[in-house]
Amino acid sequence: MPQSLTLEEMLAAGMHFGHRSERWHPKSKPYIFGERQGIHVINLEATQEKLAEACEFVKKLAMEGKSLLFIGTKQQAQEIVKSEATRCGMPYNVEGWLGGTISNFDEIGKLLERYRKMRADREAGAWEKYTKKERSVLETDYQKKRVVLEGLSTLKKMPDAMFIVDIRTEKTAVTEANVRGISTVAITDTNVNPEMVTHPIPANDDAVKSIALITQCIADAVLEGKAARPVVAAVEEKAHPTNNNDRPLVAAQQ
């Protein structure tokens, strides 16, 4: 099971600080410990439990070779999300949600394919045949696309699940995921409805340390799942051995 954070670590990161009590969402009540000076205090034992559940889900996802799209477009989350997603080899979006990424992936997929070809041509020196002015135009267009699409470029199909830092900021992404039935893991502060996501993690979604610790835990869970994949494959092969024709031996003997 992926290692969870201690209560001391969560306190030090300020994960227990919610929003002002008048800005709360009633659905967040099960995760609220109390109120201090007009600020809701999040129950970190609930946070610990939900984070462990989310990490277990993510680990299993990675063990099955599935993808997790990391999303965090607000300023304090961007570098953290990009760095952790890159570390665990998963796609990310930190520059603003590209409408239709989930609800219309057929078109987004074509856009990503064109970007991948453009990048490959650029790296292979295929632009050398063009004039200096033409190369400059291509480079400008490429750099604009790179900012938005590079993090998504590994996606060849819709992501199997999404990790979201702030579901209020990323409400369009959450809506698209819910419409298509895609599982979501998200940090849910006291001002949002945790029932909007599959695996809510009640915590401060504004503090940099809080975002960093939780995102790191999710990335670690991905890496644990990936590391377990060869073991899983070996166990499956032992349980269902195949012959040279890739047919079960039992079937071949019948």
C-alpha cells in the first residue's frame, strides 16, 4: 500500500486550513473538524484516510498500465503538477483546460497527432528545406502549440483517470470527466462539493506545501504501481502459461 502522510507532516504543510466559514459548501461538512476565528478546520484524520484510498486507487491504475492525467492550472500548482507528472511519466495540463479534451477527444486527438508530427519534423531537421522566414513562422507556431499541448502529447486515447488540484478552478474538466464516466482524484477544500469527484482528498488546495505533498503522494503511487507491473505480469503468466502460438497450454492439449 502506498505510504501515507503523517498528521504532523500534514499540519506542517497547513493542509488543515479550509476557507472562511461563510464560503463553505455544505457537502464538505463530513470532513470539517471545527471552526477557528471564522476559518473552517479540516479533519486531517479524514484527509489521511482519503489520501490513502486515493493512492491505492492510483497505484492499481498504474499496475494495470492505465493513464492518469494530472491537472493544476492555477499559478501555485503549475510547476508542482508539471514536475510530479513528469517524474512519474504521466500526462499533465497546467496551462488552462483545453475544452473537449475529454468530451471531444476525437478532435483533440487529431490536434495532438499533428503536434507530435510537427515536433518530430522539427527534431529531425525536416524544416531545413524551408526558407529562413518560413522556418521562423513554423517555429513561432510550434512554440505556441508546445505551451498548451506538450504535457498532453503522450495521450493517444482518453485518459483513464484524472488527478485535479482544485475542482472549482477546473470545473469544466470535472464536468467533462463526469459526463464520460472517467474516475477523478482531487484535492477538495471546504468551498467545494466533494461528491463531484470519485476520490476526494479533503485538504487545503491553495497552500503550496499542501498541494506539493499531496501531488507527490499521487506521483509516488503511480511509480509504485508501475514498479509492480513486471511482478503482476509474471504472476499472470504463471497462472495462465502460453505456448509459442500464444495459446493457453491447456487449450493446446485438448
